[in-house]
Amino acid sequence: MNIDTGYSVAVIAVVSLCTILLRAFPFLVFGGKKEVPKTVQYLGAVLPASIMAVLVVYCLRSINFTGMSHWLPAAFSSLLVVGLHLWKKNILLSIGLGTICYMVLVQIVFV
């Protein structure tokens, strides 16, 4: 095993360990208790929408309105994501099809 392979294996092992520990942390902290603290319940209710809002701002922050080919793919794909989510209530479906739609529009339609 050369240095690059050993380094890659070590990085994967550390990342895997950190992922396992982070996923186990809530169960270790709140494991035996029946009731989750109010602060954690509040964060669980508020953070998903907040994170999605930050992602939308991040994705749409650099849109250039000088030509239709710059903003139309993002606008159409965003409307598709919102419409699919309101219709099907499936996050993976709406984000997945919205991403595919955006990539097709940017790579093929508005070249």
C-alpha cells in the first residue's frame, strides 16, 4: 500500500468515525429521557425551513438579469420545485427534478 492509498484510507476512516459519532450523539445525550427539551423541539421545527431558505438565497444570489438565458433557467426550475413540492409533498422528487430541469436548460436549451 503506497502513501496515497494509506492516506485515503485514513481520511475515509476518520470521516466515517466522525459521521457515526455525530449521528449517535443525540441518542447518547437524550437516550434514556422520555421528553426532548423544548429548545431541541423548537430547533427541530424551525431549522428545516430556515436551512431551505438559506439554500434558496445561496442558489439564486448570483443570477444575472442582463439576458433571458441567465435568469430564465433558474426561475423556471425554481417554480418547478415549488410546484412539485406543493403538489406531491416529496422533497427528493421536487429537488431532483428541479435540478435535472435546470441542468437540461443550462446545458442544452440555453447554450
